Amino acid sequence: MASYRGKITTTGKSEAIRFDKALFKSLPAFRQRAGVRAHVLGPHTLLVTLEEPAADAPQDEVERDPVMSAFLDFLERDMLEHPERLIPFTEADIARVYALTDGVSASDEDLIPDDVTL
């Protein structure tokens, strides 16, 4: 995963974060004046996403979780770069899944209560 250094500074009456120019060259969607949103994931951890998707991004009506999207992007990149790490399910794995879910019914229409944390 790429990593870029930056510094917290001030610009006018605002605080700002400056990053190496290489970040913006590698991610052109993060162009100047693009709207961004910061998501606090925990102490010392911040996720920065574009406020509006790029014009070429597929549009749908499903609300996207930025943390889950970042995780899935990471998984996709890792699987493409290191296919040797992928291990297929064995018959024993599949049998264990069936045993663990025996008698459980679920539907795409089921609602998860607000007090449940995933």
C-alpha cells in the first residue's frame, strides 16, 4: 500500500494538511479544489475521501461506507498483486460453514437493529 508524508500547517485562518506532490500524481481524482471529507477512524487515524465521486465512477443509489470501501479496495489490490496468497476453500471448510449456519435463515430484506455493531 502506498504511503505519503505530509505536515499540518496553517493557510490563512484555516488549518491545512500538506502532502507530497506524488500523492496527487498517483491519485488524479484528488485534484486541486476537489471536495474531501475526513472520517475519524480512531485515535491518530484519519481516512480522507472525495466528497463527490469522480465523473467516470459508476453511479448507484447505495450509500457507501468509506471504511468498508477502503478495505475492499485494499483486498482487491492485494489479491491482484499477490494471487499466490489466495487459498481455496476445502471440502472440510465448506462442511464447517454448513454446520455453523445450520438452522439459520436470513434474507436480503432483513433489517439489522440500530443497536447492533458489526
